[in-house]
Amino acid sequence: MAAWRLTLSVCVCVSLCVSEVRGGSYVSAKMNQTIHSLLRRYKTQEVFNGKPVFPRPFMTGKTETKMVLMGGVLQTYDTLIGRMLDRLPTSSPDVQQSESAVASDAVALGSSSMRNELTYIRGKIQELKNIHFKEQEKLLQRLQDLGQIQMDNQVIQHKALWELLPLYEEASELSNSVMMRRRRRRQTKGLKLPYP
């Protein structure tokens, strides 16, 4: 239980660091306050080990690569917060009010507030993901599907061999077109047109 609290704390800290942009922030004041409120509620006894959940070198590379990785990070946050919501206690209506019932109502009220805060944060993540990272999500799903291929199944192995030649041809063409595009870009940068 403490491990997922630590995970949330680390994830939130990293996301706040990643979200900063020059001249401002995409994080609203309400979102910032909600995150800080959740951090206060999800305190852990464990010491932070200095290793972020999503290390910064993970986010280096070309823009297209970063978009795919960031789509995966957003999907991971969506899943993580969903699991946190699933673990929150649900409040049940109680007919008799006793001292223990009053105490449990206080806990339920606190968990209700946490549920609202987590739902708000998850909604913001889903909004960003659905507006700007739809294609990346589809790509990640396709990559996950590739990981599910049964490598030891002889039928799959046989079918894969039949499909290899056209796929190899397509991969070679794709690689070649990328190299040609880069070469053309370098050549056009080298050509400087004289001003009339």
C-alpha cells in the first residue's frame, strides 16, 4: 500500500517538473492545488530513493519518439490513478449512527474528497491524452499487441515466415525513404539562393 503512495508522489513530482514550459505552465492553479492536496494525503514512510518513475533520459530523442513515449506515460498515469480510485473505500449508507459510524463517516468523507480529487486529475490526463495523443495511443496498443504474439506456437511461426518477405520489403522501403528525405533536406540546406 505504501509503495503505490510512493509511486504517486514520484509520478506527480515528475509530471509537475515535465509540465513546466518556458514563460509559463500548462498546469492550472486548480490542478496544482489538487496535486498538492493529494500529496499531503498520500504521505509514505518510505524514503524516496532518488530514482524517478519516469526518468528524464527516457524523454529524449526526436519529437515523434517523445510523443509516443509521452502517450505511454499518460496511459500509465491513467491506469495508475484508476487503480488508486479502485482501492479507495466506498461509503455505504448506515441506518444507525454510533460513535464508530461517525468515525467511519469522517473517513468516508475524506475518501470521497480524495475520490473527487483523483477523478479530477484523471479527467485532466484523459482530456490531454484524447485531444493530443490519440495516434500515439493507437500505436502503443499495436506495439502491445505485437508483444502478445505467441512465439512458441508452431502455427504462428509458420505464418510469420510466410509474411516475412513482404514485411521485410516494406521495412526496407520505409527505411530508405527516411534516409532519402534526410539527404534531400541536407542538400536543400546546403543550397543558398542568391538574393536578386
